[in-house]
Amino acid sequence: MAHMAISQGEQHQVAERFGRSHSQAALEQPHDAQVGVIANPFHVWLDDWQLKANEEVNNADFNDLTLTAYSGEDSSRFGYTLELTAEGPLVFHGEEGFSQKAANGQGSMYYSQPFWRIEGNVTLNGETKAVSGRGWLDREWSSQLLDARQSGWDWFSLHLDDGHKLMAFQLRGGGDSSDDAETEQGANYRSGTWISPQGDTTPLATDDITLTPLATSSVAGREVPTRWRLEIASVELDITIEAPHANRWMTTSVPYWEGGVVVTDRASGEPLGEGYLEMTGY
């Protein structure tokens, strides 16, 4: 399963594809399959959507990749071809890559590449334009389901202007309800990673993170939090995170909200950075 989206102002174009390849012929000739993954040199694809390594460099850390995905035809065609170059190391979350997701110990393996520099072309509304900017890869997998009490999550990945980066999330439910503070916040389970400009990491415990929704927007018939306060006590961070455009509902088979956000200092309103927010279960 693959999702792709392009957002600009009030526009939000979404596409998804499904594929399956499990035949013996596909195992013997993987490039002939509709969908597949080759570890070295790295190449993952579904039809003509693909993320592929530059074969001339070492891509153990996703250092140099090309991402290609297009959908639609003629004037309705949209998509991108992007060159992704890592300017920092992979970041492993939790305990050596095991990211706990509930107080009872359930979790997943999880790492990020938050140091991508991106250059390429984006096609939208019949126009193709050169773009450049920053990127963030999350890769996560697990053999476990979420805790039965958990209804969804709110997930933040932030580039701060001073070079630090922050990954923080809460799963709604699954926290330790024996703690009064947790009970007041719906027994949510929170975790995160504070990332230095050099890629050094500081794990953030659930009691170090306070997430408070400040405002909601009506999106796809739902009330979705699009303005948040995020406090990280250990690094003295108190910020407001806001989505400039609420219309970022992913109209995929499993729908959710995902879009860009801006970060400001809670007290002064000074701009501090930008990032992405993903929310499910609303």
C-alpha cells in the first residue's frame, strides 16, 4: 500500500495504490513484479512509484535516493521526482530503536532520517516547478497491534530553526492510569526524541512531554485539533504548533489527517521552525 499527496495553499491532492506480489516468478525476477523491495542497492516500488538508491554510493543510511510518484492524466496529473540527500545520520528512537507505544510495554522498531536535503520537480495544476527544501523519513514496523484502549495518535516531526529536531507523539489511551496527571490527560501514552544538529539523541519519557490541543477545525465532517501546545520540560521547550491550512484530510481507504505545521514560541510568538503533523482516529 502506498499513499502520495501534494499540498499547496488550499489545494490538497491525494492518491493511493495497492499491489501484491508473492509468486515464485516474482521471487526469481523481482523487477518483473508489480511491487517489491530489494535491499542492496535499495529499491522499493509499486507500479511506477519508487524510492531508489543511487547505485554508485553507499546507501546503508539512505544517503542518496530518488523518489518518484505521479497520479492522474493530462491537466489533472500531479506528482514529483525528488532527489534526497542525507546531511546527517539516521536517528534511532526509544531504546536502541525499540519505541514503546503503551505503558504495558507494547511497541515497534522505529528510526528516522531527519536530515534530508531535497531538490527536484513537482507537478500540479498542469505546471511543473523546481523545488528544494528539507525532508524527513520515518520507518517503523511491528508484529504487535496497538493496545486495545488506544483510539489513535497525534505525531509531530519538527525542524527547529536553531538546528535541533524533535519527534514527539501521543497515543490516545494506553497510558498509566494510576498516575493522576496521566488520568487528567486521558491516560495518553507519550514519547519522543530530542535530536541535536549533529544527530545526537535524547529520549523523552512520557512524563516529560505535555501535549494540549488549543483549537480544532472542521475537516471532512470531523473536529480535528489543528493548534497545539507542546511542552518538553527537560529542554525547557514551550511551543505552539499550528497548521496554516486545515484541509489536509487524506481521503485514502484508511483516512487520516497529515499536513505541514509552523512552530512558534509560546510566550513571545516568535517563529521557531516548521514540521509535519499526522493524526489518526478522529
